Amino acid sequence: MDRGERAGAGAVGSAGSLGLRVGQAVFSSAALMFMSVGVEFFSYTAFCFLVTIMGLVIPWSCALAIIDVYSVLVGHPLRMPGVVAIVVVGDWVLSILSLAAASSSAAVIDVLLEFHGSQCPPRLCERYQLSAMMAFLSWLLTAASSLFNLWCLASG
């Protein structure tokens, strides 16, 4: 197996990339749902930032998942360097923003819990924690996707 075949395992247009994109969309949607449904997240800037970034990750991941489905069905992976470079930059930017949003939300949750729940009822804090955890998982998959595509771009 040569370097290009190994790099294609998670690169855009492959079945591995499709799995990463679906995971990103699912975890981002879960983070968005836990943060925004039935809670007042807008009281904290970090939570608003998390909702905004997860709202960007979802359409990005879904659009690239559609490209991956098409490439897998046609049997021809996407290997155009210009497109792969755009995907690498997009993944890299969203990965950094996702990490920042998840980290800042986790820090705010930690501060809220330090006040022994006086600022955050237990049920509400649990939802905030679940949202931050889902955002971290989404970040992990976005970072992996960015690295796979960077490897594909460098080896192509």
C-alpha cells in the first residue's frame, strides 16, 4: 500500500471521511440541542459562542457528507488539490473555533459549579456539561478530518 492509499482513509470523498462528517454533524447537533433547548444559554457569552460555532459546524459537515456520499457511490474519491486545500483550511478553522468554544463553555460551567450550584441548578448544569462534552467530541472528529485531509494534500 503506497502513501496515497493510506492517506485516503479519512480524506474527503472516502467512506472514512463520511463517517467523520456524520459524527461531526451528530455531536454538533447534540451540543446545540443540549445547550439551546429549554435553557437560557444567552446569559453567558461562552455559551452563545458555542451555539454559534456548532451552528457553523453542522452545515459544513453535512455539505461535505453529501460530497462524500456522492464520491463513495460513484467510486471516485475527490483528489483535486484546490478543493482539498479549501476543506483542510475550513476544517482547521472550525476545529480551532470548536475547541475554543468547548473549552470556554467548560470553564464557565466549572465556575458556575464552584458556587455550589447557587448560580446553576443541577439539571441545568448537567445539560451544559453534556453540551460541552458533545462539542469536544465534535472538535476531535473535526481535527482528525483536518489532519487526514492535510496528509492527503501533502501526499498528493
